[in-house]
Amino acid sequence: MRCDPEFRIRLRVAYDGAQFHGWQIQTSKPSVEGELTRVVASLSGEKLKVWGASRTDAGVHAVGQVAAFNDTGRYGPEVWYRVLNRLTADGLVVMGADRVRGSFHPRHDARGKVYRYDIVEGFHALPLDLHSAYHLHRPLNVEAMAEAAQYLLGEHDFASFRGPDCAAQGTVRRLFVVSVRRIGEGRVRVVVSGTAFLKYMVRILVGTLIEVGHERRKPEWVKEVLEAKSRRAAGMTAPASGLTLVRVFHPDYPYSGIESSRGIGSFG
């Protein structure tokens, strides 16, 4: 059956990054894109391309990833929602599904993203935190980190905060929120939202703020890192385990699509 070019099925997806080698299809390793492609093909009878809003790295989690594929017209969003959740591997859940215009693209149409990074402090980490947070033995000066984070707000050249293999043509990005706060005893959360992100940008940002949190650097040092426009000027790349893609914003947010799977997986 030929795909209807007028519509696509859009999904909101959550997954445990520890069980996948990132979003993109791998030759011999499980990936989120590969798993969704496999199940979509098994139901549709066609190998349909599945697009994602963010190419999350191995170990990175998501509770608000957005994916889409061409609508064959055979099934409605509610069927896709139920079947995908029944057939996909453990560690991957479809939170909602709707039908949108055929030109919709999760990545190209994205207007912003929100990430969070969780850190646990102390000599021991709880077993459940081992794959969902970064464990630090030393406590952090959260107030100093929050002060340093203010230098990152707004539009800047974030060349110092991208991985060496980042293929982005430009490095100017705009951040709307960079917050650092305690969410419980021995738990720190960094939340970052912006228009778009460079490869490893959030993880390098967190690694840089940790330098300040451990009082090896002053908060104003972050401004120097930005001005250097060199990866060597910034802190370490924090581990993938603490990072979660929380939400992707699109022009029709909160996802009031043409036809939605109401009541079985809200996008709001």
C-alpha cells in the first residue's frame, strides 16, 4: 500500500537510554529508531522511515521524544498507539499518537527542546540511580552553579560546548532556561531549554557547571569559557546516564493534531 503524502503519524516516545545505543539505527546494536522501524514495518507491511526530533546518544533517556512516519491510511492513531506499546521492546513506551500534516518533520519543525540532567551526591548511589543519574562522591555548591548558569542564558556562540565530531555548520544557539537546584537530599537537577543544541552540548555544559560546583572555578569563569570558543576551555563531558530529553516544542504545541488518540496518551 502506498503512503498517503497528506498525513503522518506522530508519536511521543519515552525510553530508557541504558537499553539502547542511541536513537539512530545501528548495524548490530539496538536503537530506538531501529526498534520503532521494526514494529511499524511489522504492522504496516512496509519499511517506513521513522524520523525523530532528537538524535539522542547511547545512554541518554527520553520522556518527550517526538517521532513521525508516513501514514498508510490503514490504521488510525489509536491503533498505532496500542500496537506499538504491545510490540516494542521493554524500555520503550509510546506516550501518545496523533495524525498530522504530511510535511511535518519532528526535527526540522522543532522550535525548542527541554533537557534535564540529574546528579546524585554521596558515598553510595541507590541501584535505581546507577543508569539514570550521575553519581558524585563530593557535594556540590549549587548556589555557585546557579550563578554560573546565568552566563549561559541568551544567544551565544557555544563552540566551547560541542563535541569534537559535531557536524553542525554554525555554533550560535539561544538558551531560555539554565536552572540548577536541589530536588531532595543529595539530589541536584540541571534543566536546560533552548532553540536547538549542538552535539554533547548539554553534557559539556553540565560538566562545566560541576567544575564550579566543586569550587575549582569561580562562577564568572563560565563567561571566559564562552568567549574562548574552544572545547579545551570547558569542563568534562558529563556521562550520558544523567541526561533526559523532556520535551520538544512544535508550532502546534500542545499537539492539537488533526486526529488524536484522545484519552490514551496525552501530549499535553
